Amino acid sequence: MTLFLGLDGGGSGCRAVLADDQGHVLGRGEGGPCNIMSDPEGAVAALSACASQALGGHDPAQVSAVLGLAGANTSGAAEWLPALLPFARTRVLQDAQTAAAGALGPRDGIVAAMGTGSVFIRQVQGKVATLGGWGPVLGDEGSGNWLGRRFLADVLRAHDGLSVATPLTHATLARHGGPAGIVAFARRATGAEFGAEIRHIMAAREDPAAERLLAEAARTVAASISRLRGDADLPVVFTGGLGPLYAGLLAGHWPILDPLGGPLDGALALARAGGRPGAD
């Protein structure tokens, strides 16, 4: 019997699902942060534990697995990771590819995958192209990590009198123990911890500091989507924890569709299909 495992891993955590050849789900797993680029050892440990939980005692030698991982496009993980895993067949893909497969199925369109990180994907006639996804330091525009970093930088600028201080910026300074506390936090913070600032931003959404941050984020995300769409009349699907936020901020710009499924669904579908998405 052949079994199929799909796994989705990113900065906030990883999830796995195991199914048989009829598509019946046999097991699920969850694990910790899994960015194969920024923390390869931690990512391997997290995804291994997550997959083992999903297997639930099934023989991994019967399993064909597809792993959609944040950082796979810049880490070379497609070459070195499969040998570390016990499956009969393992394919490691950028999470953008599994996100597109899950959100669009066979449809043409644009996917804006907005979570702790971000990446923008165009799928046309089965071929996939990506924009962004260059990680938490140099890219991931519009992501939770990006929003948190830019927000805290603006709080410091407001403290210095370079932007307008607001109740939200004052409250954030107090919460972190002043400017030095923000700097200390930023030195050690993970992408998920930067992203946690979003709940404070959204709780004070009408504050001018929140408004200017969200307006900048909407412009930035719109620019990436427009670049990928070009002149094509393609619908847009927003996925990830921040997907609903951007779907609301950018309503009316283009046709917006609900996702058919998530990246985990895409990873499992690709594992069952035994095929690899195209690239251009």
C-alpha cells in the first residue's frame, strides 16, 4: 500500500497530513517553527516530529511525501533534506508552490501567501512563477514579520519626533519598557514574535500609526500583485493568517476569490498526483 504525506512548514509552525491512495486521511501532526533557511537544524527537528505524529506508526517506507517549506528556494533543501528523511520518496518544494496548488487547484490566478513570511505566486496553465519570498531580513513584504519590524521602527521614529506620536506608539513604548526595550526585543525576536505585534496594531486600527502602517502595507502588497498580473485578467487569492486582512484592504482592486484550500491541501494533492508543478 502506498501512503501520501503532505507537510507545510513556515516560521510559525508546521503541519502534516497522511492519506491513503483513496484520499482518506489517516493521521495529522503539528510542530514548531520550520524555516529551513534561517534555522535548518530546528526545522528538520520540527518537521520530523510533525511527520512522525501524522504517521502514527505507519511505515515511512510506504510513504510518498511532498514538503512545502518556507526558505526551500534559497536553502538548497531540495537537494540535501530528502536524504535525512525516512520516506520512500520525498520532494521538497518552496511553500509558494504548495500554496498555489492548494489555493487555486488547476485554475489560473495569483496567490498572495501572507503569513509570518510572504510570497506572491502566479499560476497559468499549470506553470508557476513567484515574486518575493526572499526571507525575513531582505524580503517578505507585507508579512507579519515585515509589519512588526516596520511598526516598531515607526514607534522609535515617533519617539524621536520624526513621525507623529500617537496613543498606540506611546502604549507600545510602555509595553516594551521604552526605546531600549524595543531595541533589546528586536535583537532576539523571531519572525513570529515580530508578527505578534499585529494584534496590538489591529486592536487600535483607527490609531493614526496603525492607519499609516496598513496603508503602506496595502500599497506594497498591491505593487507585487500588479507586477505578477501584468496585463492578464487573473483573479487573486489571499491565503495565510494575514490573507483576510489584505483581502479587505485591497477589495475592489481585482477579482478576489476564496482559496479552494490551504498549503497543506496543496502539498497532499501534489504528493498524491506524483507530479511537480511547473516553473517559468
